[in-house]
Amino acid sequence: MSEKFWDNSYSDKAFVYGKQANRFVQVMSNRLNSRSTVACFAEGEGRNAVYLAELGHDVIAYDQSSVGLKKAQQLAKEKGVSVQVEQKDLTKEIVPVNKYDAAVMVFGHVPREKQRFLIHNMLASVKTGGYLILEVYSEDQLAYRTGGPKETAMLYNPIDLLTWLREQKWIHFYYGEAERHEGIRHSGLCHVIQVVVQKQ
């Protein structure tokens, strides 16, 4: 999906995915050491980045939408924290390597042919021993109609993620149902893939 698509998507005054961090991010954030450096990928309006900043982490939010990132800064100001933002097409542009203690992504959906690049971009950005934490919709999400892309090619296959990250230390893997109520775009029972790996 294009920058223009996401700019339009985030153009509502309301935060379309809400202001509360994703539940999985909330649960897994306890793995991070205090004052960690964290990169949030495909972060949109900033809810996860702001939450992590509230926990005392040094956070940067990457997204291709300048509109989303402006809302991320707005939310950070509202919550009294600082979040760095950088506009970047994460399916084409490489972020700094071996820089962060953790890379986080929630529902960062891109076309299938670009997914591997995105995942490796995230992994490369993390220092050895750092974490990659993500929750995305699986291909089975189409049947649930509670959020996410409307085409299979924009969703994730669990075998792909297991393959792309096979050489890392696996901390958590889940493929199944979850309840998500995040703004007006994610509402109800859905089908997700959750991953936490430690970079080797």
C-alpha cells in the first residue's frame, strides 16, 4: 500500500487504531531492559511507540506516512514523552543496522513479495542479543472480517516467518485466535501470528 493510501487512512482527526498500545506489546515489553533503545516499524499513529516511551525507553517510530507520524508526535506530546519519528518506506529503505535493543511491529502489512525484506530489515536493525517482537494478521484473518487487509497477499503465512527467522533464538510463537479492540479498524475476534525472537 502506498504512502498516499496511508496518509488518507490516517487523515481522520480520531486515532483510527486508538491510543492504547497493542496488548501483545504490553505483555512482551517486560522482556526489555530499562532504558532500552527501541525501533517501532510501520508504527502509524504511534500508540505502541508512545507506550514504550512511557516505560522509559528511547524510541523511534518508522512509517511511510507523514500524516501518521505527525499524529504519533501529537500523541507523545499529549502523554508527556518524547518519540523520534522518521518517514521511511521499510520495504525499500534500510534502517541503521545493529543499533537497537528491540524492534517492534504490530500489523505492519505489506505485499507478500516485500515481507521478507521488511522482516530482515527489522532483524538487521537489532543488536546481537536484542529482540524482534511482532504481531500480524495471518492469512486466516480474511474469514474473521474484524480488521486488516482484504486480500491474502497482504497477510502473513506462519511458515514464512518461521523460515525467515529460523536461525534466531525463539522465545515465543503463537498462531491462532485473539481478541483485539484497537480503535475503529480492529474490533473483535481475529487470527494472528505472534513472534518474539532473540537475535543470535
